[in-house]
Amino acid sequence: MKPKQRLQKVIAAAGVASRRTAEKLILAGKVKVNGQIVRELGTKVGNNDAVQVNGKLVEQEKKEYYLFYKPRGVISAVSDNHKRKVVVDYFPDVTERIYPIGRLDYDTSGILLLTNDGELANQLMHPRFKVAKTYLAKVKGVPTKEQLRQLQQGVVIDGRKTAPAKIKKVAIKRENSLWQLTIHEGRNHQVKKMFAAIGHPVSKLKRERYGFLDLDGLISGQYRRLTTSEVERLKNLIKQ
């Protein structure tokens, strides 16, 4: 039998709210366990306990973790108002309610993690944990050494300077070039905006690595379940 866990952790893991917000909800009397309001943050609950937040039952699902090779032309979401294809369409046999950790742009391919572990998802997306993400970018033209140095030191996008990045040349062609860029931030359209800021817009983008994880063994549109040791390594990234 799975050991009991702190109430705020169960709420966060279900994706209802962050752990800090869950604590506030408990203190405000918005959480019930087996029909009784609970205000103690140290309260522990098990799988057989009925937890409600604002009157809604919290589903304690078995935690699932997947690595997906997202194709271009797919939305990083669980649904789309315009009926476009979304990433969960590629998981017809998964019965748990999974969702992507962060997002990749519609026209960007590559590694994307999906889970129903809300707490881990929130932690991995938080910039202070600095999880490295490596992209392969095809850009128009060939950046100069000075422009590459700007990327390494940080460029200003949306009024704010980016953190230092690592960049490596992959290939140079007549009208475009291929670069490997590693960042640990996750701002909206960040890689595209960084290259645009130095005058070399991105024409094609793929995320090759997420932390220690890569796409080895997968083709576009395929996924695999993360191993227990991989999940533990992800959690250790956050602890470090």
C-alpha cells in the first residue's frame, strides 16, 4: 500500500494548484478530507481518502511520465478550439489525464515531456531550477563571431536580457546555417527571438535535449514511458 502523503502535496501532484497555493487553500478552509474541513498543513492522506478542493473531488491518479517526439504542426496542449491536432492525440491508449510540461511552438519539433504529476511539472517549468534545454536551429545567413558572443552573453528580448547561452556550430551553407543552442530559461518563443535579435531569423527549430533526456530511438510522432530511474533523475535535478 502506498504510504500517506501530506495533503498539500497530494493537491499539487493532482495538478489542482501549486503546493504553496494548496497550503493557502487549506488554511482558508477550502479543503475537505472525507467530508470534513481540514486546516492543518501537516495532515496526511492516503489513496482511499476523498479530498475536495472548493467542493471538487481531487483525483489521485497513478503518476505517469512520457517522453514524446513532437512533430511540427502539432499544438502543445490537450485540446484546441480550432480543431488542430494536439499532442495528446498521439496517446490514444493512455487512460490517465496527461498534459505537456511546458510547450513547443506549433512549428517546432522535438522532445516534449507529458505527465499527470502536477507538482513535478510546475517545478520543471520554474526558471529557478535551470533545467538545460538544447535546440537545433536553422537560421537565415551566418552570424558573425560578435553576434554569437551576444547570444552567449545574453540578448535583450521583450525588454529583458536573456541568461547566458551555449552555442555550437553544426553546419554552414551558402544562405543559411545550423546551430546548437543550449538555454535553461523557457520564455515564449525564446530561441526564435534570440536569433531574431541578432538579425538571423530562425527558419526551422527542433528541441534535441531536455536535461539529460534525448530523442534516441524515437521517430517523429512516437513516445516512450520514462523509466523509474529517469523520473528520479528529473526529481534530483530540481533538488540540486
